[in-house]
Amino acid sequence: MGNTVIKVDHVGMEFRLSSEKVDNLKEFIIKKIKRQLTYEGFWALKDVTFEVEEGDRVGILGLNGAGKSTLLKLIAGVMKPTEGTIKTKGRIVPLIELGAGFDNQYTGAENIYLYGAVLGYSKEFIKEKYKEIVEFSELGDFIHVPVKNYSSGMKARLGFSIATVVDPEILILDEVFAVGDAKFRKKSEKKIKSMFKDGVTVLFVSHNIEQVKRICNKAIVLEKGTLIASGNVEEISEFYEKKIK
Amino acid sequence: MKQAIRNFMKYRYLLSELIIKDIKLKYRRSYLGILWTLLEPLLTMLVLTVVFSQIYNRQDKLFPVYILTGRLLYSYFGNATKAAMKSIRKNGQMIKKVYVPKYIYPLASVISQYITFLISLIVLFVVSLVLKLQPTKYMIGAIVPLLILPVMVLGIGLILATLAVFFRDLEYLWGVVLMIIMYCSAIFYEPSRVVKNGFGWILDINPLYSLIINFRNTVIYGQPFDMQALTYSIVFSVASLIIGVWMFYKNQDKFILNI
């Protein structure tokens, strides 16, 4: 313990909302000449600072638009912050919008290799784990069918199975407990719980306070991009419940 | 730099997966599959030969080889730059959700197109055999323009990929530019016709033609390189690669906000 694995230091993220979206050359040149190119800055996150220690399970609470997903994407390395720095230690597995990276024309089996490669796994590793992935996804013979014929639940199941086949040091969960049917949901929750035992660090976004209490030991609250509270999960969820009433 | 290389090593498997995917999917649903790589240039060669040997009243036996050498290089240039330009937007869903080094997408397009291009060179080989093109020692030099070409394509592809994220209409604009380049590359006419009319400079500044001329010199005419064209093509390729890498690197963090 006492080992910091995620360090978020004075992080701000600005999105530029131009009053009209200019995405072609013609408009860009005309507006540039007329000097109509104005941008409105919108800070999705502002001056957020916190640290997460190894083995902590941190719930991130906040209303829609508070900046929760932006924060997760920054930590996952998908985006770079406008201000401040983020340091992470260890392999991060983001379970965000599972299966979004699939190629629709590829079969499930081919997508296991493709998606595995996207997540940075080696070929040998995927080969070794291939069976385990197929079994866990419960897709059976559908694994040789192009993904475009899958239902959204089947896609999410496959995505979940691929992403969780490694032992991550940091696990990022964005309400993925809503994967598949009730049976698979139970199974995936069990799988994630089994990961907790290995002392994995977890970041968990949810609107369900009960679920956060059940899973996390710490929590933070975001409001309009700023961090307004952090601490033990009981105190924070009480604080948050009062706040949203 | 070290970091960049380590990162590349980590994702080199993804690169090979993307290249294989490109090639696999391109021919998956067609009956003749990969054979189309050979049939397509062969058929266009036949059409162009018939049309232009009528127009120019050419009796040159090697005219089909002449057309093929220009046409094959041009279609790789056109297809690969277009694919690289679209690659970032096409993979936008992926880029938005998971971290991957983004240059891997245009790089994969350029390489996968290069592989199909190399396969399509079989057509040139067979047609040359059939038309009894005399082999010379200069033929080995054909490798040089074939090696410069992907560097040039990658450089231009990176520039286009970066710009296309911010300006969608570039895709249409580039189609027009490609057409201009086609007409300025002496694919189906003799360059002497253009030079005679005082437009030789168009061929001189066309980087693609500087490769085609050396490809033809070595393959068809049994001549050494046109040194001026060779120098120009190398300088152009290296310069476009440097500019492309720099532009891409400078802007890649902004991609996600625009796709």
C-alpha cells in the first residue's frame, strides 16, 4: 500500500465549440477571410487533482455532463489533457463501450485477433487465450459468423471477453455491468469481482450509488468539471445523495 | 525516440493485422478474389492500348508495356494516397475509444496497397514476356523507383490524412488533383508531344512522372537512370515524408476532437 498508481495533477480539458461547425476547406477559407472564425472554449474538466493508490477502488460520481467520461478517457490515454499531467503505472484495461472497435465484415474469430491487437496484446498471447475468450463469450458457432450479423448483446459479450482476458493493473469500468442478458451480467460481475481479489486498481463510473457502495472503497464527486469532494465511499455517497436531493 | 520505437514494437502486431485485414476484406466477397489484382490492370491496359493506338495511329509493338508501366505506378499512387487520407476518419470509432498510435492506420493502408501493387507487377512481367521485351542489365535498376514510390506515397498520405480530419471536402478535391496528375504523367501518350508544345516543365515538376520515367528507362528502353529525375524524386519523397510526419505528429492529439 501507499503506492500511487494514478496521479492526476491539475488537469483541465478544453473543448472548442465553434458556433458553427466548420469542417470543410471552402467554408474555412471564406470564414477566415471574413474573420468569422470564433471559438468558444468549454472546459469539460478544470483543475482536477487526485491520486489513486494501488488496490483502491474509486467510484466516480456526478451528474450527466460532469466530465466523468472525459476523465476516464484522459486516464486511458485516448485523449491528452489541455492542462496538467496524468501519470499512470501499469497496464490499463478500459472497459468503455465494449466492442466499438470491431470490424463488421470480420467474423467473431477474426475480430478476437484484431481487437486483441488494438488492445496491445501479442499474437502468441491471443492464440493462447483464444479458447478461453470464445468459451467465456458463449458465442459457440456464431464465432465464425461476420460480426455485422451479431446482436448488440453478442458484440458486447465478445468485447468483454477479449478485454478481460488479461490481468490488468488498472481497470476502468464505465457502467459495463449492463452487458448482455441477466445471466451474462452475473457472470461478468463475478469475473470483475475475481479481478478485485488480485489487488487491481479500479475506476468505476456509475449513476447507481448502491452499486458504487458495493464495489468501491473510495469515491470522488465531479460537478461541472471540478472535483468537489473525495474520500471514503460512505461519506462521499452520503454527501452525494444529499446533494442530488 | 526510444519511446517511439518501443511503442512501435508493441503495436507491430496490430500493424500486420490491419494490413492483412485490408487485403482480406478487399477480395472477400468477389468471386475471382485476389485475381482481380491481375485482371484489372490487364483489362485497362487492353482498353487503353486499343483506344490510343487508334488515336495516335501507333504501330509500336511494346505500346502495351509502355501503358502498363505508367498505369501501374499511377494506380498505386492514387489508391494508396486516397486510402491513407481516409484511414483516420474510417477508424474514428476505434481511435475515440482505445489508445493506439494513430500513424499506424495510414501506414497500414500504404503498405497493404503496396503489397497488392507488387502482386499486380506480375501482369507487367507476363505481358513483357509475351511481347518479347529484350531483357537488359538495366532492368535490375527498376527496383530503385519501386522503393522510392512508397516513401513518397507515405509522405503525401500523412499530409492528406492530417488535413482530411479537419477538412472533409479534401477527399473530393484530391480526386480532382489525382486526375490532373494522371494527365500530366504521360501514361498513354509520348512525352515528346508535350515537350514539343512547350509544356515539358509540367512533366519535370510532376514527382510521379520522375519515377515513371526511370521505371521506363530501366524496364523498356534498357537505359541508365535519368539522373535529374532521380534526384528530384528522392528529394521530393524525403521532403514530403518529413513534412508529413511533422504535420501528423503536431496535430494528432486534436484528431479525436474532430472525428
